[in-house]
Amino acid sequence: MRRDVELSVRGRAALPAVVGEVLEACPFCGGASLIRKGTYRKTFETVQRWQCRTCRRTFLPVRAKGKHYPLKIILESLIVYYSGETRERTSAIIKERFGIAVPGRTLSSWLAEYRELTGYDRVRGAAQGVYSPKQLVRSVRLHHKQVYKYCVHRAKLAWILGQEEYATVRPLGIYLAHMMTDCPHSLFATDARASQGKAPFDIDAVAITATHNHACRLAHLVLQTVTVNKRRHDELQRFMLHVDAATVAVEVPIYLTPEDIRHFREVAGFDVPLDDSNILTGHIDIVQLRGGKIHILDYKPKAAKEKPIVQLMVYALALSRRMNLRLFDFVCAWFDEHDYFEFYPLHVVHKRRGLDAVRGR
């Protein structure tokens, strides 16, 4: 059997044939030269054993330690439960999908163990009775050169925007709903993508804050279950959308027109060194609502070596124009399981002059 093949029994959802097949670095020394050293058989899964050629240590992936059940089962159980299902229904659904019985007491222990990471626990009660589990998340597949699964967490979005702190950014709800039903798909046929931009934004005076936050911890947890690298975005987005308190949408389509770019230059007086001969399009990995602002997040493996300023600036400028919001209302960030880098897009295009700084569109 090929190593990337996953096991599926009687049409059930697949679990990895061997857990921990993909590993980028040694957890002890960070070395990238790794060799396989056999496997370790657990009750429900087989785990790859590794040795680092740099420090010579032999180890199992983090996910394999101290867990009777596969981590994939644990995280899927959390997603199902926070989708609005009861504990009993969650256990039944997991049994049906994976063929593994999860007792109610075990599920309760997982909910308690991961409560600090699953902030949606605070919202779940308010959302119940308003949306059924099938209505909670609305999604649509967008065929824009490749397929994107655009999803909006309706309950979370309504609950957060209903708070007075977020009154200013309520147009976000209208925009997300509009793009679900009336996305201008023809605009996304162009090859001018936000992620390919190389415009020389002046960031010398821009503060980029580096930290290790909640998004990093979620990424560290989820990425342990991913056996195929191209699935990293999808799995992380899905988990954050269902269990995180701030994530309201993923793969959000955006577009920035030449007229928009000229507006920022000529009307707002911003320094926007983007090509205004094409429509720029893209899809935002993760949109969050925190601290009264809209946070635009992009997951980047090896984030410390990346600096996607142009890509994130196009996202922020596009949302600002589409919703007629101030750029002041946005925060941009990119991250992985190790680092989180954040900056304010207004500071990139509007150079503040003392107390005369204008919070403009």
C-alpha cells in the first residue's frame, strides 16, 4: 500500500494508514534531516517512529503521546459537538463516520481538556435554538481557477456583530452574505492575484509585531493530524471556523479594481504602489472579529521566512472599499504554528505626521 493512501472501511471516513508520515523538523533540535525508524502500533492507529540525524534522538510525533484515541478522532469530535450536536449525537456520528465508539464520559473529558483552545464554547449556548447544526455554517464552492470552499459561521457572525463594540464593522455581515449569492465570478478569471503582487510598499516605519498566540496554538494542534501538506489550509480553516471564538469566515473572495486603487491615491491621499491596470483578486484564508476590528489572517508555513505584505494589503484595501469602512478598522497578520506576525494596514499607506494623522478611508 502506498504511504499516502488512507484506510477507509465500508465507506466510512478515512484515518491515516500510518500517523506521523509527514514531519518537517526534529522537535528537540529543529533539525530537518530525519529518517524513519519503524512504527509503533497503538489500539486504533499505527504511528511512525523517527530519528534525527543531527541530534540522534529517536521519537514519536507529538500527537502520538498519551492518547488512546487518534488525535484526528478527538478533533473531529470537537467539531461535531461545537456544530450544535448533543454529546450523544456526537458519539453516534463519530461511530458512524470512523467506526470507533467514543463513550460520553470520554467526550466530556476532551471538551474539558481542550476548553482553553475552543473559545466557541462561550458562544455555543447562545447559538443553540437559532441555528440547527446543518444551518450553523453556510458554504459554497467557488470555481476561481481552482476550487475554494468559502464558508461563513452564521451564528458566530450574528452574535459578535450584535455587540455594540462591533457596530462600526457590521457591514462585514452584508458583504459576506452578498458574496455567497452574488459573487462576480467573471472577475476571478484574471491571472492578477493578490498573492502574486510584488509592489514596493514602504514598510520601514511600520511596526510588525511578532508573537505566539491562540492561532499558533490551534495550528500546532491541528497540523499534527495532517498527513498531506496540501490539506494543511483546509484542515486548519475548518477547525478554527467551528471551535474558535473569533473566526467568522474562511476563503473569503475579494477584488480590488483600478478605480479602487485610484480612489485610495487621489481621494484618500494614500501611498498605494499597486498596478492600476488590472483587477486584483484573491481569497482570504481566515477572517476574524476581535477587539472591535476585522482581522485578516493568512496561514503561511514557515511564517518567519515570509513577508506577504502586498497580499494582505490588497485584502485590506479591497474589503475597505467594498464595505466603505475605514482602513483603521482592519488588522492584518500571517502565521504558522510557531509565529504570528501582525501589522496595521493604515500605517503602511498613510504616513502619520504627528497629531495630524487622519484615520481615513
